[in-house]
Amino acid sequence: MANIFVYLTFGLMSLLFVVFLFMLIGWRWMMKRVVKMAGKIILSDSYQENIMELIPGLRHMGIQNVLENSLRAETGTVLFRPLGGSAKKWPHLEPITFIPAQTSPFPIDGVDEVDVSVTIGPKSKKPMKIEIPLMISGMGFGISLSEQARLSLAIAANKTGTAINSGQGGILPEELNAAGKYILQISKTDWAKEDQLLKRADMIEIKLGQGALAGMGEKIPPQRLTGRAREVMGLKENEEAVIYENFFEDQTLLDLKLLVDELRVRSGGVPIGVKIGAGGKMEEDLDHLLFMGVDFITIDGGQAGMYGAPPILFDDFGIPTLHAVVRAVNHLEKRQMKGKISLIVSGGMLVPGHFLKVLALGADAVYVGTAMLFALAHDQVLNALPFEPPTQAIWYDGKFKDQFKTDVGEKTAEKFLTACTEEMKMALRSMGKRSLKELSKKDLVSYDELTAKKVGIPFSFRAWEDK
């Protein structure tokens, strides 16, 4: 019996060796045969029956449009596209570059500190000061992010000296305890408006709209929102979570002005502001916000992403972030409110260069959303890949949210914010600046003539003139 076992083992090992040897020697021959057979089919089948007809079809339609139209045909309902934002290529910040200090002025020594702190709502009773100009955008608990993800972001914000926005979800007590500077978003919901929250907030943002969803609301059925989020949001059994389109019935600008006044009193004087999606009537919208008496304005450009929004609102509403920040700054200067009211910008800014360019154009601070999520998830997306999308590691209803490690997420989020800040400081040193306050539009140039003209900066093909 033992001999039979030895013979079988030897035979199996010999067979495996022969197969391995054949693959080692014959893989080129096998590959050549496969390519030849596939190539003959592709090069001889009629175009109507040829699999390669996908090439012109996909080029014409685009892979994303083919996918989304297929999903429309499958479901017959409104799609909610996750995270990625618009499918279109919006005009953005790439044609703009900084002017380096070479012969006058000279670069700042690398060991010299650069001040990048920011004060939001300087005219309010209790302005909010943050150590870096990057803030974590509103991505709410339950509505989008898991408990683990929210807690990681709160800790990272605290450690880097910045602020985190609550988003329009429920407010976790653990998150409030972990966060440093906390921005309470007042959304068109029935939750997260208690006095203790208003008094805890360092800043309050009234959300009228955003770049990805315009001003629309949503009804979330009970089966889609389960667990702790329902408890935190104060939802009854089988009650829908409703995000309304407006705060009041027959809403007026006066209603919103009174809301701003009320929140200012109830909070004890922290900065009160409004978030809107950037649109074609930018100047009129800004004048209405000035009428409300806000301390800051948040502009969300057309490239903004979110947990899920209909593609038509992603792609076919709003204006590019670049256009929005230029117009907003120009109008605030025209109304002599620049420097009195803080301007925060979000939407499509992904890397340190984007952040710093928007600040140079006149923004006071930047919200970071999508890029923050990728940094937060980092290698923990491997829990979901390759059979599920990476966001399944961080969404509230994600299949792998329970495998997400808060301590690891906090560290990667903190490192991302730190690295971005250090790159921005290096850029400021290379322009001969010791403070973010010294940065302005005069430090920019563009290699695109139309961009240069509309932004009001030099075109790089022409001699530079100090204006």
C-alpha cells in the first residue's frame, strides 16, 4: 500500500513537471495560436457581426454613456451616479500655472516656516481659525459614509488643525468628541438642529444647494437606511428619511434671512454661511446671500461629486468651478465685501496645485471631498476589490464597511492633508512668499489665451507686465 502511494505521488509530480515544462517551452506557441485564431475572426467577420464594432460605437457614445443607458433600460428609473461626478470634461485649472521666484524676488529657504492659517467669518462674533486652508467637505453619516469613515475623518481633521463638515446626515456623538473645529451643516431635513449641536458648532453652513444635485432633495426608504443612523437621525420605524427641496413652505429670501439671524443667536455668534451650487445667475445669487447677512459663502462648482445624484444634474447643470470662483471674487470686490465675507470653494479640486490656484484666485479656503475619500480608503479598498467597487469599504451601506479600520483610515487621511499642505508651502516658498496671505492672482499666468483673458492674468506667450 505504501509503495502504491509512493508511485502515485511520483507519477503526479512527474505529470505536473511535464505540464510545467510544456507551458514554459510552449507558451509562445500557444499565445501565437490564440492570437492567430482571434485575429482571423476579427479581420474576416463582416462589420455587422464583428465584435470590434464596439470601437466606433464606444468612441461615439462613450463607455460611461453606454453603461448608464443600459442601466436605464434595465431599471426604468432615475439613476443615481456615485462619487465620480460629471461625465463631461469641464474647463478647469490645468492651463493656469504659478510664476516662480528666480531673480526677483528669490525663493524662501526650505527650513523657513510658511503661515497657511485661515480665519473664516472675520466679522462674526466668534470667527473660526484653522491652521490649514483645506477643510473636509460635508459627507454625512448614514446618508453616505459609515461610522468608521466619519470617525477617521474627524480625528484626522483635529490632528491637522482643520475643520470637518457634518454633511446632511446624522451627527455621531463620538465624532463630535473626536473633532476639533466642527462645521454643522443645516440641511433641509428634520434632524441635526438641536440647540446642543448649534452651541457645539464652530461654524454653521446652511445648505441651499450643491454642484452635483442643484437644490433637489431625496426620499430614502427605511430598507435603504437601517441600523444606527436611524436612531441618530431620530427616525421612527418604517419612516422615510426625507431631504426636502426647501426649508419653508412658500419660501422667501426673508425667511432665509430670518433663519440666518436665528442661527447666529442660538449658536452664540459663530460664522453663519450658505452653500450653493454655482450657476449662471451667480451675481444675483450672491446679492441674495449678502441680503441674508451671511458671514461666509460656499460655492460648489459643476465638477462636484457626491454619494449619488442623477446624471442629468451632474452633467447638465451649473458652471465650472474656475468660472464660479472668478465671478464670485469679482462680484464680492465690486460690492466691497471681499475680505469681510469669507469665500469657500469646492468642486473638482483633487491635488495641491488645484487647491493653491483657487486660493490664489481669491478663495479663502477649500473643501476637499472626493480626493479625501480616496486618501481615507487608501489600501483598505483592497477589502472590496476586485469583485466590488472600492467605495463599498466606506459607504454606510457598504458590504465591507465593518472591515474598515478607523485607526488606519485616520492615519492615511491625516498624512494626505499633511502632504498636501507641505506641497503648498513648498510652492509658496518657490514664489518667494512666507504666508498664504501674500498669494494673489498676480502670481498666476496661463498658456491658454482665453483663460488668461477671462481670469485676468498674463498670457504666457506675451511679455509679462506688472499691473
